[in-house]
Amino acid sequence: MNIGSAIKSIRKERGFSQKDFAIECGLSVNALCQIEINSSFPQKNTIKLICEKLNIPVSYLLFFSINDEDIPEDKRKTFNSLNTAIKEILLDDIDKSYTNI
């Protein structure tokens, strides 16, 4: 699970700098950096707060966090073939919800 990379990707999609987003979430820049490089795993309440600030459901973030190591080897081909399409749909949904704030 690569939750930090998912946070970073969606944060950038939203146009937040790391510093501004850290402030928005009440985190230090160092703490957010450690999360985004997957050096530390955020607590449940931090994940919830980050998702609120990104205006996405926690389930979206968790889906974007899945990597090949999380999928059984015999299911990876199927997952990877669907993964891109699903992410495009979710990103489109995220973009629509974000512009309706």
C-alpha cells in the first residue's frame, strides 16, 4: 500500500503545494513529507482529515494506494487492466466534486 504516493498525487492534482497543504491539514511540512514518501503511515484520524481537505472519500484514497504487491500474483493482470480505467473514472468524479465546492 502506497498511501503517501496517493496523497501526493491527489494533492498535486488539486494544486496544493506541500507547505500549503500541510498548513491546511494542521500538520508540519516534515510530517506531510514523511507521509508522502511512505516513511511514516498516517493515523486513521489524519487520513480522514487529509481526505476531507482533498474533498474525497477515504475509500478513493485507499484505492489509489493499492500497488502490485497488494494484489495476489494470479490477479495482477486483471487488476492492472481495470486499474487505469477505474482511476480515470474516480479522478473525473473527484474533479467534478471538487469544482462543486
